[in-house]
Amino acid sequence: MTVLFVLAILVLAQAYVGYPLSLVALATIRRRRDEHVAADVTPTVTLVISAYNEERWLKAKIDNSLALDYPREYLRIVVVSDGSSDGTDAIAGAYGDRGVELRRFTGRRGKVACLNEVIGTLTSDLVVMSDANSIYEGDAIRRLVRHFSDPAVGCVCGRLAYVNPGSQAAGEGEKVYWGYEGWIKRLESRLGSLLGANGSIYAYRRELFRAVDPLMFCDDVIPIRIAIAGRLVLYDPEAVCSEETATEAIEMRRRRRHASFGMRSMARVIGEAIPAGRWLVVYQCLSHRVLRWMGGPALAAVAVATPFLPEALRYPVALVQIGFYALAALGGLTRGLGWHLNPAYLAYYMVVIHVAGMAGLVRLALRRDTPSWEPRQ
């Protein structure tokens, strides 16, 4: 049991501490790859908005897209509706006379299957991926595309800023957690190898797109494949969009899907990176993705092994766990009260995402995945 305990601790330590510290070390000893001349260029851009039953958000999203500070003659807006059964298609169709295109698919095919078909028909220089509930700052696309004046750049991810009007506990934890993730993205970007992208806001050269398996995450696979191809994948925190944070139930559902789809995605891209000799990408995939999704089983292993540890370790380790889960419980119990308990909210969020991740791994093992997804409602 001591061996199990040590292995579990190593998984958690590498995923959350060792990996970012190794990026700091690599960024110190290697030449920065994110420093380049960013020019005010205006390539043609297609903004692709993925939607399924998004009538709550879509009008505001389209109005926001039409108001972006980018020449309309260079910006094409395409709403991809995956068999929506609410007012999504009607809302998008009402903007047809303003140049917004609706690509409607009948039946549920899944986001990735729809995007595979749509992106294959595009002719613009760049593709910007977005969600229906993501509101862009006016200069977001300009800030993304300026990097593509450098032909070495293949993909650029912007920053997602969360707002939490309902003061949800998971939402507060999500904000803190993504602040930590933003730090990691900056470190990865310094190496020119941002691992995956936030599906709310990222751009890539259209010719670099390859169809993605519908049971994978395109927002991971597309950027990682671009890195494997030898192009720079960067993070620009000045290209900003915002979303409301999710409730606990929605976050659980999203994380379940992320773990199951993500593990499948990592297996594929690691298999592509090894023959290409992209060892940094392999290391990133293992540390930042695979070990992170193993965090739930690792926490469970720590709890199971604790009673069998030597007495000198048993009680201190047990007290640390009791303290952590008590803090998480406090975060959950005080949700919605407007208290500012970031450590408690973060502990609660970590428990939520790791429980969801374990459920996702079970779904993967039982082959219960489907390509469809549900919106944040």
C-alpha cells in the first residue's frame, strides 16, 4: 500500500507542481519561441460558432460578432447548428441579410462531425473557433490574427475570462483554477507549444486543419497536431472573450466528457507525436492531460492507502485529507452566499472536477461515449 500511496502522490505532484516547474526550467534554458514581430494584418477570417439549442445566448453572440473591430469584407460568420430543436436556427437565419450564414445539420451528429464537414468547405486564410455563449472583446480577432504575420505561427489561443453572476461555488473555483491554467498557458506559449486551446477563442491556418475523430476533442487535437507539424502554437492573453461560469451539474457533465474524449484524443496525438520526434509534445500530453485526468483515481488511491501507512505518516496524511475535504465541503455549503472563500471554492471545484473525471474514465472504459454535447443552460 505504501507503493500505491507514493505512486498516487507522484501523479498529483507531477500534474499540478512538477509540470509547471519543469516549464519554468525549460523556458529559462531554451530560446523563447513566442517572441516575434506581430503586424497589423487583415487576412480573411471565418468565425465558426458551434451551436446546439443555444437560443438563450445566440442573438447576443451574433450581435457581438457583427460589432467586432474587423473589416466585414474580410470576416465571414458561420453558425454551425447540430440539429438544434429550439429557436437557434430561426435566430441565426434572421441575420442572413447581414451576412451571417447558417449551416444546419439535421439530427444530432456531434460538434466535431459537423465541424469536419464545414471547415473542409471554407476558403479563408484563418479559422476562428468560438462557442455560442462566448462574448468577444471588440479587438479580439485583431489581436489573434496579428501573430499570423509570422509564417511560423500556426495557431493562437486567446484568453477566456469567467464571470460568475450567481456566485456559484464551482464558478468561483473555476475562476481561480483557470487563473492557474492561464499561468501554465503562458509558460507553454514561451516554448511555442501551447497544449490545446480553449474552444471559446482560438485561431489557426485553415490549410493546417485535418479532420478529427468525432469522439475526440477538436480543441485539443487541432492545436496539438499543428505543433506536431512544426508550427508555433501560442497564447495571447490580450485577445479576450468572456463566459458565465457553470453550475456544479453542468461542470460535472462537461468534465466527464472531457476526461473520456480527452484520453482518447491523447492516445491518438501521442501516437502521432512519437514518430515525428516531438518529445516536448509527448511530455506535455502526458503531464498536462493524462496525469491530470488520473487525479481522481490518485486521490482515491491516497485515501485507500492511508490506513496502511507507517504510523509516523498515517495520522499527518489523514489530517491533511480531512482538512482538504472539510474545506471543500465548506465551499459547497456556502455557495451562493456571496462570501469570498477562494481556497474553499477551489477545493470544492477540485473535488467536483476529479469526481467527474473518474466518471468520464468509466464511460471511456465502458464505451458509453456519444459524439453529441449539451449546451450550458
